[in-house]
Amino acid sequence: MGKIILTGDRPTGNLHIGHFVGSVQNRLKLQEQGDFEKFYIMIADTQAMTDNADNPDKVRKNVIEVALDYLGAGIDSKKVNMFIQSQVPELAEITMYFLNLVTVSRLTRNPTVKDEIKQRGFNASLPVGFMCYPISQASDILAFNSTCVPVGEDQLPMIEQTREIARTFNHTYKEIFTLPEPLLPDNKTCLRLVGTDGSLKMSKSAGNCIYLKDEPDVIKTKVMNCYTDSNHIKISDPGKVEGNVVFAYLDAFATDESFKKYLPEYKNLTELKNHYKKGGLGDVKIKMFLNNILQETLEPIRKRRKEYEKNIDEIYSMLFENAKKAREVAAETIEKMKSAMGLDYYHKSL
Ligand code: TRP
């Protein structure tokens, strides 16, 4: 059996360059390699509702935004089944059975969920659905018997939880699930791209993102405002490369080709970094270089997106058809699960 790939994002905002290098690029690579049996990309609106129950409009609006971002980035809806999570209700049924296989104390140890709870300041108002989303995410993955999950680093605890649930199910009832493997980007900087302000993560609420759909002038302004090194005041001052956002982005995006094209006086990033560290290289120069690279990367994405924006109805019908197909697969999994658990009353008595 070939690879079954499943991945997704919560529709709470547009995709940014952190998503791009963290997971979208890997998805595009997998799509081009074509070495898979099935490839699903899910827009996780049900999961987005776990901390946006009072703001469904935001989720609804962002479903189509994220779909446009995917298509703009080059995801091909003929090769990949792109669907909306809430339109596959089988996932909710699977979650009901998985909820019984995880302890509350295990859930509270999930480091990503812990961080998110802190970030959102939930305290006593923590919704049960939010606490349990890793279990629902396990359903997303296992419903399709996925073997490969291309994600960013923050999703590793979810994959670990999914593997535990699969193992417990297999052990308690019957061997029906394959244990999925995460697929991370090889480039370390891409695991978690810093925000333009230098904070650890790009996030909409921090206002430190460069979005895939940003217009050229917006990209340029954001690049020019990127945090570099607060002690690098005069050009002649030695500069720091660690913690410098421009260099973090260059690590993620610059290739030797980019140097040939936009900054031929340096051979590669190591040379540029060495000059910066020594002193004598100004921030404007490295920012202009980064701007050129990002403009080149994002222009085709933005243009393709604009084309898709003209056919929103078609995108919704594609998502609708895909959800139908996904439902069939998930329903088969439920049948297997119920039969493994002995909840298949009618078949047995026939
Ligand atoms: N948790 C992911 C995010 O925060 C979204 C997601 C939901 C997902 N279900 C998934 C990712 C299954 C990979 C596989 O964006």
C-alpha cells in the first residue's frame, strides 16, 4: 500500500510565510513527487471552533481564505483532496470513541495545548472541546488511515497522541490502525519561523506575519520593519546574526541562485553573515535583498490566488465533492471500528 498523506490548518487567519516554509512547501514537494495513494488537506474548521465558539463568522470567512491560500500556493485540487472538516461528520463520531482511550492527565501533558492555553489566558474558562482537540485531530488522521502527516514542529505532540490512540485501539480491540509518521521540513529555521518582530512565532494576534496574499508594498514595509540587532546602529558596527529576523528569513528562503541574481558580490549566505558579524554591512542592504527574494517567491502565489478569487463558487463545489469522497472513506473506518468494538449489532445477528 502506498503513502496516505493527511494534513491541515485551522482557518483562523490567512496563511503566512511561516506556514509556507513550515508545511506548505513540503506539501507541494509531496504533490509533485506524486508518490502517494491518497493525499488529503483538511481545513480544520471544527478545530477552529474549539476556541472560537463565539465567533463562527471568523471561522466561516477564513475557510475560503485558507482554501484560496492553498490554491494560490500551488496545491492542485486534482491531485489533492481538499475538504472542510465539519463537512465530514464521521470524524466527530470517531472522536466519541477515541475520547474513551485517553486520560485527562495525559491530555494536560500536551505541551502545545499547554502553550496555547497560556497564550489565550483561558484559566477556568477553558472549553472542554479545546482541551480535547488533540483527540479530534487523531480522528482526522486515523479516519483515513494516514501514514504521513506533513506539519510544523508544534504539531508533533498531536501526532504522538494520535499514535498512542491508534496503539491503544489496536491493543484493546483489534489491529486496524497504522501508526502515522510526522514529516517535518529539513531546514531547521523552517521548523518554526520567527515573527517579524523577533518573537518566537508568527501569529495573527501579534501582528508579526507576512501573509502569502500580501501586496508588494506591504511586503516591503514589513521587511523594512523587521527586527535585526538593536546594537547594530552604525554600518561599521559588528552585527549579530542569531536572533536577527532578516537572517532567519534568509536562512529559510535564500539560495545560491538568489545571490547570483540579487547580491552577486557575495557567493552565499555564509559570506553575507560573516560580513555582517564583522561589521561594515548595513541593515538596509540585507533587507533589500530579503525583500527581492520574498517578492519573487510571493508574486506567483498572489497572482494565482487572484485568478482563483474569480471563481469562488467553483472552489466551494470542489470542497463539497471532496467532502463526499472523504466521508465514504471515514465511514468505512467507522464500520471497521464498530465491528472491532462489537458495536455492529445488525451484521452479527444476520
Ligand atoms: N492542529 C492543526 C493546526 O493548528 C490543524 C489540524 C487539524 C491538523 N487536524 C489536523 C493538522 C490533522 C494535521 C493533521 O493548524
